[in-house]
Amino acid sequence: MPLPPSTIPMFSDLRGKVAIVTGGSRGIGAETCLALARNGVKVAINGRDEAAIQATVLAIRAIHGEAMAAPADCAQLSSVEAMRDRVNAELGAPDFVVAFAGGGTGRPMPFEQITEEDWRSSIDNNLTSTFFTLKCFLPAMIARGSGCIVNMASTGGRVAAGAPAAYGAAKAGVIMLTRHLAQEVGKWGIRVNCVSPSAILTERTRKSISDEQEQQMRAAFPLDRLGHPQDVAAATLFLLSSASSWITGATLDVTGGRVMS
């Protein structure tokens, strides 16, 4: 029998902190917001679908957590700047930045068929959105002399198979951006890491694959199952907590053994 999904750990040092989670309205991001709230973190939830954001805010309030809606298009610098100002005014400058916003229009196809639109969409929605988020929230961390950042990479940025080329290039860029930033800001007590998931059974994924397809996909994973959003959320909590205080510039592969490094 495959192992069950990760349980959500509790880290007492997270309580009372503030986090901004981009891409936090659905899937992995929403599960991470809920996990943070269960650990006593005040959460600003970003996304572009205000109804989805509000649903996650209400889910957090239902467990007596504190959350605010922070809609913005993270691929637009002015939009992220405005979001930062609202979050700072309502919750205070975040202790944690969880840069999970992503997306894009690219689909797997031969390299020569990739359009300029698909290329720019993948880069903007994955790499540029991460850059803008870090650019806007980092100065307050430097001024405070502490903070922790977790970025969203992907197996697509680690293995050249399966994912669209533009998406893979963008996620590989996130990994290198993480390393560069970790090297630069460690002197201010700021840690910067990545989580890099593989096939995760979000609500959207469950709707798009059959049970038979899931069984076939499991063969690629030594732990004989696909991932769940709480697997990534649990890894993220670890990287934000003092349990990982001697880890920075790292990419944590949350892949059931598909990627081993």
C-alpha cells in the first residue's frame, strides 16, 4: 500500500507571524494558507480570482484563523506594489513570503511550435511574477533583519521531460533566482528556498485524469502514489520554521522519489 499524504505539522515558532501567499486561492496555495493558519500565522491570500480568494479566507476564518484577501496580478509590478501596501497596512510587513503564483498558456509541444505569446506567458506568470513579489516584499525583511521566503519551482524545472519547454525554463529560472537571492540576503538573516513538486492531485488535476490514468502515472513514482497539496504544504512549513534554520538556497523536491538529488 502506498504511504498516505503528509499530515500538517505544527511548528510553535510560526505562531503570530504574518505571511503573504501568492497563488494562494486554490490547490497547493490554498492548502498552504490553511496549514499556515492552523499554525497561528496571519495570512494574506493572493490570487486573481476574487471569489476563490474569498472562499479560502472564509475557510481560514472557519477554523478561527486570521486572513485577508490580497488580489493582484503578480505579473504586473504596479499590481504587486499596491497589494504589498494593503497587506502592510492591514497585517503588517510579512515575516514570510510564499511565492507560489504561476500558470501560463504553454502546453507540451515541439520546440519550433512554441509561440511568442506562450513563451512570454510562461516566463511572466512563473518567473517574472516571482521576481516582482520578492522585489516588493524583500526591503521590509532587510530593514527588519529577518524573514523567510519559499518559492515554487517544479519537476519541470529539474527534469527535461514532460513539461512544456517554456514552463521548464521559467521554473529552472526560479531555482537559480532563489540561489542568487539566498547568497545575497543571508547576511540579513533572511533564508530563501524552493519547493519543487511533481504530479500533485489538486482539484483541477483530479477532474482532468481518470482513475486508470492515475494508476498509470503512479508507476513513475517510487512511493507508488501521486502527491497531494498537503505534501507540499507540509514541506513549506518546514522550510519556514526554525527547524530548517541552517538551510538556505535549497530546492526541496516533493516528488515521491521521482527526482532524487
